[in-house]
Amino acid sequence: MKIAILSRGPKLYSTRSLATAIKKRGHEVRIIDTLKCYMNIASHTPMVYYEGEALDDIDAVIPRIGASITFYGTAVVRQFEMMNKFALNESVAISRSRDKLRSLQLLSRRGIGLPITGFAHSTKDTKHLIKMVGGAPLVIKLLEGTQGVGVVLAETQKAAESVIEAFRGLNANILAQEFIKEAGGSDIRCFVIGEKVVAAMKRQGAEGEFRSNLHRGGSATVIRITPEERSTAVRAAKIMGLNVAGVDILRSNHGPVIMEVNSSPGLEGIEAATSKNVADMIVAFIEKKVRTGKASNRTRGKG
């Protein structure tokens, strides 16, 4: 089987780990720079080209698409789908999960636990927006932010008003969100493959840091999750339509709440913390789907 990894970083840990797993399981791997792909959008013979070569012999695609290239990256994945190639995560599911507001609305509609979240366009309603999410302290997020960038903890009402007005002055779309103090600056990353949590780790923010992202100096340790947390993570990934997802959960006084569902979760932290070969599990999942012909269109026609 020929498996393509769509990645702009061939030296990144996740890309290298997946490539190694593909080779060890007896398959051929190609690492393809997403932005160097180009497409022939024809009715009967849609095609993706790379460095002058038609990629019609690819059996499956693993999208590792950064947030900054979501639009073009999902277009490339969609073209592979038009060629009837199996995409580990489908284009519409990736787009859905990257839109923070849309994903929260979909999760809310299906009864998934979430922090109280507000969204507004006008700064005239700032005071009521802050009150609606429980008042200060509260978390203010840019919709386009990733890896903790564009996330601010406003500890007072005045600070929250100033941050919201500043962001809106830049015409940025923001979310105001309840601060889950009892989480203590930590969250749980559940790694979902198919309909199963295959690994989980607790991420703890650095001292004085409320964000737990490993990219911001946080630490990771293996953790045993509860049945409710496991069910919440699997349901969240399924609602997004993702076959593989990193689901970030906070332990709140009213049960597990979802912070984010990531369509391109990193492998380095979870493999190091749990000593599990998650990349191998991903390739095994692809084998099963391609072999049984279940290259699903699970997201088609949904939100």
C-alpha cells in the first residue's frame, strides 16, 4: 500500500514517527509538501499533482495540515477524496474542527459538556457578555489562535473589558469563556483513533501559566481517565467526523468539559508520556479501513 503524509515538516517528530510506522508495517511512504501540490479539477479525471507527477497511485492520505494553511490544505485533501482515495481525516471534518465557534456549537447541540462560552460582535455588550460566562476571571480566545497563542486570562472585570475591546478594535473574532479554576492549569489530552481512546496524558502548565500546552513549557504525564471522560472524548471526535483526534478535556466541578478537538494532534508528547506507539496504531487503522473498503464518508451532509 502507498500512503502519503501531507506535511510541510518532514523533520517534525509526528511526520517521522508516522513514516517509520508505515515502513515497519511493510508499506511505501511519501512525504508530500501540501502547498507544493496542484490540482486538475476535472469532472471525470480529478487529479492531484506533485513536482510534475500525478499522484494517482496513492492508496491513503494522512493529512498533517497546519492551521495557517487550512484552506489550501483541505482543498488538497478534498481532491484526493474526489479521486476515491482514503483520507485519514476528511476535509470537511478538518475544516469543522478548525472553526472553534462552529465546533463548540455542534458539540453543544449534542449535549457535550463545555465551559460556558460567549460570542459577540459589538463591544457595546461587553459587560453582559462577561457576566454571562460567570464574570472575572475569564478566558478570552481568538478564534484563529492555536497552541495557546491568542488565549488570555483576564483576572478582573476591567482587564476583561480592555482585552475584549482591544481585540474587537482589531476586528478579531473572539470567544469569552468560563475559567475552570479547579482544573489547576492542567488538562487531559485524549488521543482518539476510530471510536476508541488509545492513549491519554495529563498536561500541566508551567508555574504561573494557566495554559497547559507543551509548546508553552507544560509537562505531560500518563493518566487514567474515567469512563465518562472516555465517552466524552469519543463522542466529541465522532461529532466532528474525525477518525483521529486529540480531544482536550478539563476536569470541572460539573464533570468533564471539552476545550478543543484537534484534527492534527502531535505524537511526540503522547508517545513519550504513555510509551505507546500511537503512530503504529494509526497505520493499523488505515490498513483496516482500506482493506475492508470502509473509506468512510462519515462527515458528508453533516453540520
